[in-house]
Amino acid sequence: MTTTLISLISILIGITGANTVGFILKKYSFGIIGNTIAGVFGSVFFIKLLGRLGFDPVSILQTGNVNSTLFIVNSMVSFFGGIIALILLKKLERRINKKT
């Protein structure tokens, strides 16, 4: 497994989180495409922001093998990053539409 593959898996997990919340909570949904975009940007942003704590893809593969604990933390941050991005973008959209 390479760092690129771990990054792609993290992005896919963020997309899954955003689409799941968009499907369950219709008031936060932008549709499939909008939820997917929010999931991508949310997971990338939060992994870049919080990955410096030691669970970025390079740290996961530092020993030559996959550190499963760090990978699980990375996956959870990606999942919740997609969810948080979706909710924040929906609140931003409501605030912008409210003022016009």
C-alpha cells in the first residue's frame, strides 16, 4: 500500500460520510454531486489540518507496514471531515440566501 492509495481511500471515506449524512438528513443535502464535492474538500482539509498530529499517510507507512491504529484514526477524521464540511457549507448557503 502506498501513501497515494491511503490518501485516495481517505478521500473516498470523506465522500461516503458526506453522502451518508446528505441522504439521512435531507436538510443538509446538496444532491449527490454537491455532497461528493463537500466530502472531498472536507476530508482533504481536515486530514491536512489534523494530520500533523501523526496520522497522515506518510506516518501510517513509516515502519514499512500499515499502522492500523493510525489508519483508523485517519479514516475517522476523513469521515467526520466530510460530514462537517457538508454541514458548514449548507449553513453558509442558508446565510447567503437569507441576506439576498
